[in-house]
Amino acid sequence: MKFQSPKGTRDFYPADMAVRHHIEAAWRQASIRHGFEEIDGPTFEHLDLYRAKSGDAIVNELFSFRRAGGTDDYALRPEFTPTLARMVAAKGPSLAVPVKWFAVPNFFRAERPQRGRLREFYQWNVDMLGSESVDADVEVISVAVLALESLGLSPVDVRVRISHRAALAQALIALGIPGESHGAAFELLDRKDRLEAAEFETRAKAIGFGIEALQRLAEVASMRLPLAGGAAAAAQALGIPLESLANLESLATRLTDASLAQWCEFDLGIVRGLAYYTGTVFEIHESSGAERAIAGGGRYDKLVETFGGPSMPAVGFGMGDVVLGLVLRDKALLPADGAALLPRPDVFLLSVAGEETDAAVRQQSAQLRRVGLHVRHSYKATRNVGKLLAEAGKCRARFAAIFGAELTEGRVALKDLDGGGQESILLSELAARVRAI
């Protein structure tokens, strides 16, 4: 029988793992530089945890199960926010605020696989809890931008598109949409790009949008505004007082202070349809719009209370590895062969003279590894120096140490595989020479 990996999953061979680690390293470094600490939780949770956050409809999107002979229902985690909220609620007031946590777990969604969306994926989650200040919003946007920048992306490649739920609520009121219909309106706006125009119009009318309101909403939802003066332009377009967008003005000032203005723009079409968002919302998109969102997040100031925890304002985002990998490849920011990202051996040991040099290679391998060097040697029986050097070159070793006849004098030949030079050195100096160079 022949078996394949399940549909919507990936096998990670060494070159693939190197790419994944390259992306995850950028995520972790950006998080740590901003003072976030890493956490994780179980791969599966009680199914009711996800029902509490998203309702019964979420069940159809999950890989859920019941242990044989048991009575509890579980689900493989589709996201991290419910686990985060549960963990915060469990610690309650004992946590020192602000809480700054990040995680890089794998997640599972029982959905139809498509480009940029798989059934199993890895996602970077960054959350800051306990601060109502707009500075917290800026902090999480800043850490996302730092990671993207370290991977080689620029403001020309990606855009952070920002909106605010309170500002959108004010706009809906100005358009004659009552508060009880705002949730449905937000959900509809979030799906606007995935609906045919006729279906969008039908659903909008069902919520209560008149023709004029619908036209104005569509116009505003398609506006992209720079941070400088963007709030005023949005207020004018929506027909609401500028004071209603004070949150956006404040956010624009702080983002500019943090040297992030060139990465960001206001886009009132960004609403993040999930009901638990309460304030700032944002998505990070590839500039051409060819891919799904690279990341998305915002304020969720009431969610921890939903899970029995204290009242604790929070802001965070998730960034998946699938879409980000597609964007990096499209921008030629990943090597064609991920093996180029594998760790390079410091030295490759070659035995070319027989049993005596074989023993010396085994002994030196152990000693060099104990002092922190990445060491490899051949497992082949050949004594052909050319073939052994080719093997060393194939694994991208920096140096080759050739154990030959001169080992009787306590010496080996050290060859620089990058520069091409070669010299005879004392075996006792091998570790120091490789480490120094």
C-alpha cells in the first residue's frame, strides 16, 4: 500500500523545515525584542471552549472527537485566542500587567483546502493584555512590521490596513443603521470581497441599508487613506464629526511617532467580522492584493471576561505561515532550494589513510562537538579525497580537515571550502583555528 499525507497538510523535509524555521526565527526575534514572552497550550481543547467564543456554527469547521468510552467532546485547536483567554482567566489578578505573550503553535481547520488556506498550518500569535492605551495597539503592529521587515519585506510589498470598530459604528448610525443591526453589518462588510455584487446588495438591503446608504458605504469601504489627514477625510466622506474618529487620529499620531507611517494606511473596509473585536482592527496585505491577508487582529477588550476572567482590555493578532510563505516566494525572498537555509557545518572531517585516521576522526568529532562546533564526517568507505571533498561541499561545510599520513606527526590539513586555501596545522590546534576563523 502507498500512503499520502492527508489533504490540506504538508510534509516538512529538511529543506522545508529550514524555511519554516527561518520564518519562525523572525517571528520569535521580533517578539523578544519587543518584550513578549513565549507561551503555548494544548493541541486540543474542550469543544465548548470554541462554542463559548464563536457559537455552535464553529463546530462544522473543526476536527472534533470524543474519546472512546468517554463523555467529553474535544476539538483540535483552530486558533489560539480561546486558549489564551482561558489561560489568562485561570491566573486572574495574579498576572502582572501588561501581559505580553506570544506563541507559534500549529492549528487545524476542517475546511476545504485552497491557496493560502490549509487544514493544518502554523501561526504566530502576539497579544498584549491589561492596557487600554493606544500604545498597546501600536506595540503589536510594530512587532508584526519588525518581523516582516527582517524577512526582507518593505512598505512597497505589504500594507497594514487599519480601521476602528467604534468609528464604523458611528458611520453606520450616520447611515441610518440601528445598533442592533451593526453585528450583521460588520459581518457583511468583512465578506464584501468574497460576495458577488448582487448578493452583497441583497444582504445589505436585508439589514436595512437604503440605496443611498449602500452607495456611500461601498464608497467609504473602498477608500484607502494615509495616516496624515486620513481621519478627517474619512469623517467627511462618512458625514460624521471628526470627534467620532478621535481614536483613529490618536492611533495615527502614535504610529507616526513609532516610524510606522510608511507601512500603514486607513481602510474603513477592514472590519474583522468576528463579534469579539471592540476597537482598533487591522489586516496586513500584500500590496497587489493577490493573496489572502498575511495577518489580522485588533482589540478584544471583553473576551477574557467571557471565559470567567477579570475585566482586562487586550489587543493582538495572528499571522499564518502559509500566506506569508507564498508572499516571500513571490518576492524572491526565499531561496529556490530551502536547503540553502540549513545550518552550515563548521568543519567536515575526512579520513583518507586507513583505520588509524578513522579512529582519529571519531575521536575528534566527539571532542569538537563538545566545544560547540557543528561537525560532520563521511560514512562512506571511500578514501578518495576528491569525492570526500565533494561530499563536504554538498553539505556546505565551511572547512574540511583532512586526516592523512601526516597524522603520525600530529598534523592535519585544514582546507577553507569558501576561500579555497589549505594549510597544515597541529591537530591540537584544530578546534581553536576553526572557532577563531
